[in-house]
Amino acid sequence: MKNHFGNAFFGVKDFLGFFNGVQKAIHSVDGVAGTYTGDNLFTFHKNLSFLDDLEFVEAHSRHAVTEVEKSTIWRAAVVLWGFRHGLKLEGDFIECACYRGTTARIICDVVKFEKFLDRKYYLYDLFDHNPGLAHHAMPAHSKTLFREVRQRFSDCTNVMVNQGEVPAVLKKNSPSKIAFLHLDLNNKEAELAALEILFPRIVPGAIIVLDDYGWLGYREQRLAEEPWFAERGCSVLELPTGQGLVIR
């Protein structure tokens, strides 16, 4: 039985006290097997079946280098699940916003996406932080990040890395049929604008993963997106990872 111990937690004001509490809790349960910590999750006696996927675990180990990336492996597993499902459907794949491209790179490695020459994976991001825009700065944002992410996928000619602000960049270059959509824009207006453009193109049965849906810090997105999807006959499942899951 496997475990995963991550150290990245958000909104903690006393890290030492918090981690001491987690350690005490771990040693208080009947057996450590099936324990997951990180990404504001502490759970135990779970199968954690995504850790049995050796190709996924190895790809994640290769590409997840920051503590946040290492701690969010469960989120990456959810995205991979939705992407694999999309391979059975018509259409292409989208991630807004891809940031450093870590999750997308893991997925490409696991499914060997470079062999799917008739399918494309569209990645979108600003890659740089402009104080005048609504999005908040991330550590890797820079003038060179766009070039670095493009280089990261230089072996995958069917991965299309696009720089620009959503929704404008989607109007310039996006697929007509979508088999999987991953939204991680950290912004209510941007996500709703993306959905207005992309949702009609998502094929029946495709998965939509909303990265921010279950997080209190992005509560405005949930309050706006829940009725938006309901009006279109869809419901959103909030996952323990903080993600929202929609089946088109």
C-alpha cells in the first residue's frame, strides 16, 4: 500500500504547529498505509490508486520539481483521467492556463501524445505578469517563460503553446471540437468568458476540470459557475482536491 507525503499547504499561519499536528495525527491512526498529505489534504486509509499507475508516478517525479507541484499530484491524476477519457472522443484538448506546462508535460509523457498526430493539445497562458491585469503573479512568470514552455514541448509538434489573454487569445486560435477542457485561470470573469466561447464546442461526454472551483479563495468562481452550468443542463461535482468536475 502506497502513501504520498507533500509539504505544500495554503493559508497556514503557524507552519510548525500545523506540521506537528499532522505528524501527530498520522501516528495516531491504525497504520500509516494509504495516507496522503499536501495541497490542503490530509487523508488516510485510502487506496490512492493513481499511485499504482507507474508511468504516471514516474512522469510526475521527472517533471514536478517545486513543492507545490509535488504536493498536487492528486490534482494531476484527475486531469490525466479526464484527458485519457477524451482520447476516446472526437476533438482536441485545451488547458487554460498552463503556467510552466508541468501538468501538460506529465500527461504528454504518460499517454505518449506525440504519437497522436491527428490530435492537438492547446495550451494558453499570459506567461508574464502585468500589474494592470486581474491575474496575480506566480513565481515563474517572466519575459522568457513563454519561450521556455515552448521548448519544453519541442518534441511534441501537436502541442500548441499560445501566449495571450483569455478570452481574446481563444478567438484567435482554438479548436472547433474539444474532447477535454482544463480551466485554471484563477479569475471569475476570465473563466466565464472562456466557457462562453468553448463550451458549445465541447463534444458530448467530454470532461471539464475546473481547478479552482472548490477553493475558498476562489469562491466567486464557484458561485458564478454553478448556476452557469445549471442553465446548460450540467452540474459540477466538487472534489476533495479543490477541483470541480463536469461531464458535458
